[in-house]
Amino acid sequence: MTVAQKIRVLLVDDHVMVRQGLRAVLQSYPNIEVVGEAGNGEEAILNAAKLQPTIIIMDLAMPNLDGIGATRLIKTHYPQMAVLGLSVNAQSYQVDAMLKAGAFEVLTKDKAVDELYSAIQRAIAAVQPILILQEQPSASAESAPGVESKEKAADVIPTQEPDI
């Protein structure tokens, strides 16, 4: 594959195991480079400035500064960075707040393995479409322990607000 630039990813979640799992999934794609991790929103802002990721995978609920506040500040200063929200069980008002803060989409954590790469592509296409190329994970990712089958249906929280 000849790509001038890889998709640079910053992982932000207060649970180390979640970050490790996401890293393992994303490392299977040759056009993705995980450039850093953060355990809270304050660290996310510092790492966004320092590492200049293409996209940030951001948990909604974290200590010190939540993902909503961090996303709002990051998108204000770095509008070229895409943000994808992740949540275990966000309420609709939290999803709405994350989207209004500038996140492209919010995924549930239990479906992130199945849907994360395509969500990254959608978010990047909206911000930096030149980086999007179809890639398949390496064969080792499909047999890696803890990686779920790609056969499950994606459970993506819609990015559109309901008509009232």
C-alpha cells in the first residue's frame, strides 16, 4: 500500500483495558497509527496539541474533564481533527451534547470493535477525505484473542437529532 499519510489516532478513555483493546484492533489496519493515549479529558487536550492526531476516539464519561468538554475545546482549537465518541450507556442528552460539542458520531463500546474502522473512515471523510483508502485488517487481527467476530450487526447511535 502506498499512502502518503497514515490516519493518526489518539485513544482517550479512563480505562486502560479499553484503550489496550482499541489499540489492538486498530493496529491491524496498515493505514492507521495509534499515536497516543489519554486517561481523561485534560490529558486529551494536551495530547491533541502535542501529537496532532487525525482523529480522536473519546470516551464520554471520564474524571477531571469529561469527553463532552474535551471535545468542545479540541474542536474549537483544532477543527481539522475528527472526534468519535464512545460510551457504555450514554443517555440521549449526553449523545446530543457530544454531537453538539463537535463529535462526528457516538458509538457504543460493546459494538466499537465491529464498527470502529468504518466509523473512523466516515469521520475522516468529512474532515480529510484524502486519507481514506479501503483497507482490510491483517489476518492476525481476526484470530487475535478478545477480538469479536465481524459478523455482528453494528450498533451505532444515530448522529441525527429527532424531529420534534
